[in-house]
Amino acid sequence: MTRVAELVAYPLKSCDGVAVDRATIGPEGALRGDRSYALVEAGVDPDSASVGGGGGYVNGKSEPAVHGLSAEYDLAGPTDATPTAVTLSRPETERAPADERTFALPDEGDALADWVGEYLGYAVDLVRDSSGGFPDDRAAHGPTVVSRATLETVASWFDGIADATEMRRRLRPNVVFDDCPAFFEDRLFADHGEGVRVAVGETELIGVNPCQRCVVPSRDPDTGDEIEGFRERFIRRRRETLPEWTESDRFDHDFRLMVNTVVEERSWGDALAVGDEVTVEGVVAVDENGTPIAESESTAE
């Protein structure tokens, strides 16, 4: 039986995650507290900014120095990853000395932004969204999913990646499944206009999109050093190992791995837990945001 092996939240977007045993699903469907804070270039509106490289967010896509920041968190509760404080450490650079500081949140958010800006060499703002957070996929706010076997397999493609744990840190999923084959998560999406309903413990996820990868998985999560030829090798090995169940018009190129999900509003407030059983329940019709369409509404269309 497939089960949840790990739950990981990322309280400060683009920084280290924190493993939890149980996580409440918050408004919009994200794990409560996941990516509830983010760094943006000073003056940038996070709601209109792009999460892509150069889009205004200070993230691994646009700023390799982000990988040099280490983060540890004090959390709001055992099932709420909203940070009440974050301890950040940074390496020495030409612009700033090595340092470690703890910032209470939200009260010391401006001080945190100034400290990070000193390290990066340009002004940044710390922004907060206490409801749905700042996910890369703004339509599918739910937890991102991958299997441990997938992490092990993809790690084996690269001499520079130590193990599944390092691969997980590079891909940054929220939920890791175990006791299932590599690329099991490819069963959790279908064609456009369709989603896959998945029971996880006491709640349900709707698998929607295979996640399009960026430069971040190619970089060492601690140093930012990039594996040369990562994308090309990944694409070649992904194509060579593609399971038959991956066939879908959503899988339109081979640089996709991990699955974005949606959580229906009726399930907000439910919880996911390590050890939860996972059952794929079947394909459902969904709208453009990945929300299931009622049977009568689907028939009328």
C-alpha cells in the first residue's frame, strides 16, 4: 500500500524546508504556512510579479546566491508551518560578512529584508500571504507530490547528487510517497480538462499538472553550484525511463517531474500525516483551475 513517507513545508519561499509529521490544509489548499513568506525585489508587487527568472521574486530561478542562505524555523503549531521566527545564516561575500541572526515574524520582517539585501547587494522586501502562500503554480495551490522511488532513480542519473534526500531538496516537493514504483506520481494527472482524484488519509487531492522544471534542480541546494549538462541528461534519461502510464497531453515535454495538485474547498481544514494510506480513485472532469466540475455541470456542457 502506497503511503505518505514525508511531509515538507517551505515557510520562506526559496529557502530550506522543514519536515513535519502532520500538516493542516489551509485556505486555497496549500499546507498551512507553506511559502507564507517570500522575498521580492524592493517595490515589486508579488501578486503581479512572475515567479520565473527575472520576474521580481528573489528565488533560485533568478538569484543563485539564495542557495547560500540556510534557514531554521519556529513554527506556529504542530500542524501549522507558519513561521513565528526564522534563523538565517549566510556565508561571507565581498558585500557582507558571514552572519547568523534570528528574526521574529512578522514584527522583524523589515530587518530580515535589510539583512538579506545586504548579503545580495540590492534591496528586497519580505512579503506575506497568510492564506494560500506564494506557490509557483497559482492555479494549483495544493501540495506538490513525488515518490521516494522517483527521487532515488533521478538521483542515480547524476554523479553529483548524493541520494534521494538531496534530490528532494533540489525538487522541493511537499509530499513524498513510499511503497510505490518510480514515477508513480505520473499516474496522478490526465489530459487537459481532467484531474485525478487521490485519497490521502482523511482527505483528497486532485492531481492536475506534471510540474515543469527550471534551473533550480540542477543546483546544489547549499552552494548553488550547477551540474553541467543537467537539463540535457535529465531529458534524455526521463525519455528512456518514461512509464506507459505517463501518456497525457499535459506531458508535452520531458523536462517535467512532480505533480501539482488542487484541494477542493470542502477539504480545507483537513490534515495530511506521515503514514497516511494513498489510493488513486480515478479521473474527474476539472475546470481550467483544476477544480472538479459537478457531474450535472459537466453533462450540461
